[in-house]
Amino acid sequence: MPELPEVETVARDLRPRLAGAEIAGARVAWARTLRTHDPDGFATAVTGRIIDAVGRRAKLLVVELSGGLAMTIHLKMTGQLFVVSSAAPADPYVRFVLELADGRELRFRDIRKFGRVGLYERDAATGDLVVERGGVGVFAGTGPEPLDPAFGIRDFRRRLRSRRGRLKPLLLDQTFLAGVGNIYADEALWAARLHPLRPASSLRPADEKRLYDEVRRVLGEAVERRGSSVDDYTAPDGDGSMQERLRVYQRTGEPCPRCGRRIRRIVVGARSTHFCSWCQRLRAAERTGAAAILRSISGGEPARRGPRWSDLAAGDGAAGLTPADASRARSERTRQAAATRRAATRRAMTPGDEV
Ligand SMILES: [Zn+2]
């Protein structure tokens, strides 16, 4: 799922294309894409408004419209946005279209249909987005932006020390920090040499500082590299390259870039979690309650002299591969398939008339 760097990249790509454009209408192919309105109500509310700005808060795109309205777009798992001529061929996976008065369209393509579009008023008192005046804001419970220059180490420490629980679920918790998801939580924890199951309360001041620094460094580098194009993520100006710089995410069984031992995978709160059990230690006292999670560990296949027949990947055409090799080959094929899918989408969506 796109995280802070990916959504930030989409916002930056859309901004020059959309700022100043007038909205001529909206079409909705999958009504549940709309979070706040029915299709007719949405189209009526946005038609004639000017797009003032395109920004991001947490993992949501925020499109500011004239007259104090704002549209949010949550890409969720497979959402993609393209600005194309209205003459571009139809695509069955486009769920929502914003029609512009100059003949272009903002198309929201979303294979899995989890993406959501909302339309809100900006509350003059709180600055938050609300469905109706005095209502609860969309971002009322959302934590601070980790890349905000005003978000300092003291703020981070104060928030960390007020929390219980383990580091991985905490980093994914949007009320703790905004915009961090599975990829960058794993990368930041590896870079900070902190085990994903470390209790937040066990961190020493130096650990807290490393985590603060690495969360910001990893996210900052990912924004510079236009995000990680794993799965279906792409942006209007093209794929990101951060996936080439990921050290542990989806690299189960590969050598840790720091110590050479194999990257492990465990499942924490139903999310795959990648780490190096040598560089990211968990003290015996901190394992209490973590035993069941640690039993789910994979990727630590000890090197063998040769594969056993019983271990050969059945039906994988992979005779001679150890299970770790086969799993690596499979994940490489998955990566290539996702890249091919993104390229095909881009060709289909923009046959020479991306505008
Ligand atoms: Zn290591």
C-alpha cells in the first residue's frame, strides 16, 4: 500500500497538472468509491469549482477546491491516478473520473476497489476537514507528519514514552506517526538496529534518537526516489526507484547488507515483518509474550551441502533449488510481474496523449 513517500510523489506530480484547472463534472463507475456523497451529489458539489492546490496529509491526497471544499483520495492497495485527455480509451478499472473544463480528466484506476474519495468542508476553527460544521475532523486522530521540520526529537520522545506495545505495530499506528506503513517501518527499524518486537518502553535515549533519525532519513530518501514501485504503485510521472534501495523489505532469505546473515520474516499483527535477528536483537526479558510470533519465523534456512529431494519445490520447475532459493526466485518473479503490469497500464492509459 502506498505510504507517505508514494502519496507525496503522486501529489507532487499532480500539482502542476491540476492547479488552476476548472472542474466540469464527475463520473463514478463504482459508487462505493465515494466515501461521503452519492454520485449525483458529488458531481453537483464539485462542478464549476477551481482546483487551488494538491497536497498530502498522512497517506491521503488532499485536493483543495475553491469555495473552501477539499477532496481526499486514499489510494489504498491498488489505486493509481492519471491525468489524460478525455479522448483516451476507456479502462474497466477506472472507478472515478473528475472531468476538467479544458478537455482533460483525472482518472482514478483501482483494481481492488479499496480506494476511497471523499469531499469535505474545511472547518474554519480547527483547519481540519469535516463533513458538516462542528463534526469530527478527518485528521482529528492522526499523528504528526514525521518529515515536518517542526517535528523534533523531544516531540518524538514524548509520544514514544506515552505508548505501550511493540515497535512495529506502533510505527504502523497512524495516531502515533502519520504516513508510515509496512515498507518504511521495517526499513527504519533495520537501519536503527531495533527489533520489531522491542517494547517501546524499553528504548534508551540513544535508541530513541536513532529511531527518530532513521524514520526521517528513510522517508526522506524514499520521497527523493519517488517511492517504492512494488505491487501496483505508480505515479503520473512514472515509477519510483526506492525499491532498489530497500535493505530488508521483501528480502527474506537474502543476506543482511550489514552482517551477511539471512533476513528473517515474521508475522506481526497480520503484517509481514522483515528484519535481521543478528543486527536487531531482542533481549530474553523482552521475548515474554513474543514466543508465538517468533515461532512464525522464516528465512533462516541454514545452508546445506545440497538440496534434499523432499525439499524440492514441487511443480515450480525448480529442481535443484533449496527452499530459500525457490522462495527468492518466486519473489523476484512477483516483482517482475508487478513491473510489467504497471508498464502495461501506463501504455494503455496514456497512448501518446498524456497531458
Ligand atoms: Zn544483520
